Amino acid sequence: MKKWLIQLGTKFNISNWVTLLFLAVILPLNLFIILITNQSISSLKKGIMNGIEHMMEIHIRELDSDMAVMENYVFSMDISNPDFIAASNDASTSKGRLAFYNLYRELQDHISINQISGIYFLKKKGNRVLAASAFGTGMIDYWKECVDYVENSQEHPDFAYWHIAKVGTREYFILEQTQGLLYYGAMIPTDIFLSNVEKDISLSHQKLEISDSPLPSELEETVVSLPFSRPEVYLNFETDTQSVTGNFPFYQRLEYFIAFGSLLVIPLLYYMLNRILIEPMRDLESYLSRVEDFSKFRDFSEVRIKRQYYTKELNHVKMGFNNFMNQIQHLKIE
């Protein structure tokens, strides 16, 4: 090995060695660090998107649970509730009117006990709409939209499943039924559901919507599409890479910038080595080559190194060379 290095030394100058060092050691090491950092970042991105997907699944299950509670109650009213039967068959008597208002109180109690952010509605032909919603001032606008929707509905559709419909300025999950003189059902505002999901995700840039179709699969690094159990729609989430990486820990982002910044350091480091070491060594080599053959020199006074170098060792070599030339010049004069 030593022999081989000595042989190379007869062919390689210091510039060649420095270039070889950069190409064989420093550059591959930097590329390896970048590769490892990139894989680490990809794993973090995947972890964040998996966390978002898990959070969306939790909210979808909670919504599905609320829908199941409301659905079971709506579908069971015409079987097990005597007030419902009386109100749907006899609208004109005091008994029928009393049964109708008893139903409203039961709806209000049911939605309050189960803490559902939704609305039950009940309408009897010839009567005004009764709508029961969760307590709180935030539900007043939703309650009004529900009443307007039911009152202005000319035909009372009969859906045996949840669907999405535009009501006023918002979209709602709606379950609608008719039985005799009664038109009844349940509504859940989609914007309340979406707002709760967005609060739990909270990236700097995100788009969350309910759609009939999922987002393209080729965008899987920055999108999540999950189906609802009821109705048959998708919850679509979309963001960008910058928003995802913005959630990285500080040390991870610092590692990312250091890894890619190290590539920029390589040419700077090479430039500094060239100025500090390679150029001065070439300069010294040129002066030494000028005095190899003393017979060609008539005047040694001009053969002095005047340049100031950046290292202590090279300046000592310069001083030694100049002193040596001074002695030669002094001997020649004598």
C-alpha cells in the first residue's frame, strides 16, 4: 500500500490528491447523508399523513354513530310510539294535536340526551313545522334553515337512507320519511362536521370536503380519501408538501437543511483549500524550479517570494527560501 502511494506521489500533485479526496470520500459521504435524511423525511411525511387518516376515521365513526342513533329513532317512531301513530292518523282532533306536540318534546329530549349536533324535524299537513335541535346559540341558524327547507318542500321525499342535500347556504346530511299525514326526519350540518375535523388536523394549508368520488390515487403523498358508511360519499383531504414538513420537529427540519446545504459547502471548501494550500504550493514550486540551474542566473536579487500566505507553515517556508537566496547572493558577490 505504501509503495503504491509513493508511486502515485510521483504522478499526482497536491491538487490531484485534494480532488480525489473530495470525489472519493467527501462527496459520497454527503450523498449518503442526503439519502438517509430524505428517507427519514419520507417516513415522517407518511407518519403525519397516516395520523391525519386516523383522525378522519375517528370523526367518520363518530358521525356514523350519531347517524345510527338518529336513524334508529326515526325508523322506530312509527312502530313503538303511540303519539306518532295518533298524530299521523288523526290531525284534526285535540288528541292528534296533543300527540304532535308530545312528539316534538320527545325529539328535543332525545337529541339533547345523546348530545348530537343535528336536528329532528316533524311536519303535519296543515300545521307548522316543528324542529328540535341541540341547545346553544350556534344552532339557531341551522334550525331556521331546517324549518325553511321543510316548510317550502312541495313534495315530501321518502329516503330510506342518508343523503346530502343543499339547504339554504349549506349542505346537510338528511334522512327523510313520510307516514300518513307526517313528514319527518333528521338533518346534520356538514360544515359542523368538517370544522371539527379541520380543528384536529390544523395544517397551515389544507382543503377538506365531502365529495361523490375520491381524489386521484397518484397524489397519495398529500391526499387522503375515506368513504362514509352512510351516505355513499367520500371525505377528501388535500394539502401540500410544505404544510406537511412544517409540522416536523425543529431538529428534523434543521437536519434537512444541513444535509442539502452540505452540497453547497463542497465547492466553497474546495475554493478555500485551493487559496490556502494549493496555489501557494504551486507558487513555491515555481520559485524552486527557477533556481534549479544556478548557471542560468546572473542576478539572484529578484528571486524572492514577496507574497504573503494564509498559513504559518508556508510563511516559514517562504522566509527560509528568501534567506537561502540571500546567502547565495552574498556568496556570489564575494
